[in-house]
Amino acid sequence: MKRVQLEIVLGTIFVLLSAAIVIILGIREPQRLADYVLQQRGRQIEFGAAVFQNNCTACHGSQGQGITGIAPSLRDEHFFTERLSEIGWGSTLEDYIVSVVTTGRQVSTRPQYVGGGTPAMPTWSERFGGPLRDDQIRAVAAFIMNFEQYALGELPTPVPIGPVVDESTPEGRGQALFTQAGCVACHTIQGISTATVGPALDGLAGRAGSTVSGLTAEEYIHESIVDPNAHIVSGYSPDVMPQNFAEILTEEQINDLVAFLLDRTQ
Ligand code: HEC
Ligand code: HEC
């Protein structure tokens, strides 16, 4: 082959190869873009999980499952399918979450959730004096939207973290209730919760019998749950502990709680 011919052949091969590379990269571009968007969303959700952990679990529960009497679940089917029409919201659920979190809720729209009293849910946006930036609020909304596939049963619900309890005994049922009924939002019990709105309840069994004269330890703890204002622990304020546990819990559940607290002797 003459030199000129060889150059033409090599040149042609080079041009064809370059074109092939450009075409292949071009075809893969949308995929790469999609991967990138997914990756960014993943990071945002992860970031939102941390925001949720630090600011929202005291009222909405460790896994967003809600706390009886305090705040609603953010991961049940109702929230993802019916809540928007119930509230008359015209845009997307994600926008609704951003909006509610930004401004907070002065008064709960549902009497069964008292939240933190007034306001029921504080304002979160720093634009209104709250602690969170807009990107943190959008991240926490992305995190909550991520519950949808669990809420609609498309993915199995992860097992909640927390101590394993034996629900065949009153003490065990009381321990489970202590979390489910939202006591954990305000009280510390070693190994279960770390809240400080109300007094720590470890060792309560030891002092409960001598707190109010005429009441046994059992009677005092029972009264503290059904009628918290009857006796105010010194250093704490009345009307902070929800006054309606006698309505939202059965007598048997209250007795289980009492049994659990009597069992925590230190
Ligand atoms: C002091 C308790 C409290 C804290 C802390 C709290 N919330 Fe709320 N939240 C509530 C109450 C109470 C409601 C109102 C429920 C209603 O209107 O029925 C609510 C409502 C909501 C709603 C609307 C739910 C619905 O069904 O309409 C969203 C979303 C929400 N909160 C997200 C958050 C996020 C995210 C955080 C953390 C940044 C947070 N909340 C922290 C008490 C709280
Ligand atoms: C919103 C916060 C809050 C929630 C939720 C809450 N408590 Fe309280 N609790 C308090 C405060 C504040 C006090 C102290 C003031 C008083 O005596 O009422 C208190 C007092 C008590 C006392 C008396 C403690 C002592 O040292 O004498 C008991 C017992 C108690 N709570 C049990 C419970 C149980 C059980 C639950 C869940 C069913 C619960 N609390 C839910 C805030 C709360």
C-alpha cells in the first residue's frame, strides 16, 4: 500500500472511531443525568433524615410513626392518599410538607393532636424566627416523601428500633405504651428515652408513696397520669403534661403504665 493510501485509511478509521465515541457518550448522557439526579435526591434524603432526627422525633415519633395525643403519623396511608383533599390543598404533598413545616401550626387541625400546646407545631423557617434554613426544610420534606413506598405497602416496614418488650406482662405492655402514648417525648427512663420536659421517672417507685399523703405509690402514679394537675412536681409547671390520657387510654392501659413505672425501682 502506498503511503498516501495508508494515511487515508488510518484517517478514516480515526474519524469513524471519534464519531462512535461521541455517539456512545451521547446515548449514555440521559442515563448519567438520571443517575446524578437520583444520587442528589439520595443525599438530600439522608440530610433530611438528620434534620428529622434532631427536630421532629419528639412529637412525630422516632420513625415518623406519630405519637398518640401529640402529633400525627407522617408515614401512614392516610397521609399519602387522603390528607391533601381533607385539608383542601391544591398543590403536591411535598409542597404541603414544606409549607406546614416552614410556618408551623398555631392550632392543630385535629383535636386529638395537641403537639406542644400553643403553637401546636412551632415555626421552623428561619425566615419566621425558626431554627431551619430553606434547604434543611426541603431536605426533611424529601425524607418524609420517601416514606410513601412503605406507607402504601410497596416495601415492608422496617422493624422499629428500641428495646424488645415482653407484651404478655403488664410491665411489658406498659413499657410499650410508654413509647406509643408519647410519654417518651417528655420523660427520661434509662435506656428508653432522654427527654427533660417532665421529671425523670426512674426511681419514681421509691418516692411515689411519700409524695402525697394518703396516696400509695400506685395511687399516686395513677393520679399523675389521669389528672396531672392534681399534684405538680416541684420545679415543673402545670398544664404541660397532656390532660387527656384518661380519655385516650383505657383503664387497663393506664394500669399497665403504672405497673411499668412501679417496676422501675432505680
Ligand atoms: C411540638 C411538637 C411538634 C414538633 C417538634 C414537630 N411537629 Fe409537626 N406537627 C405537630 C402537630 C401538633 C401537627 C398538627 C396536626 C394537625 O394539624 O392535625 C403537626 C403537623 C405536621 C405536618 C402536617 C401533617 C398532616 O397530617 O397534615 C407535617 C408535615 C409535620 N408536622 C412535619 C414536621 C417536621 C418535619 C418536624 C421537624 C422539623 C415537625 N413536624 C416537628 C407537632 C410537632
Ligand atoms: C408534653 C410533655 C409530657 C408528656 C407527653 C407526658 N408527661 Fe408526664 N409529666 C410532664 C410534666 C411537665 C410533669 C411535671 C408536672 C406535673 O406534675 O404535672 C409530669 C409528671 C409526670 C408524673 C409525676 C412524676 C413525679 O416525679 O412525681 C408521672 C408519673 C408522669 N408524668 C407520667 C407520664 C406518663 C406515663 C406519660 C405518658 C402516658 C406522660 N407522663 C406524658 C410532662 C409530660
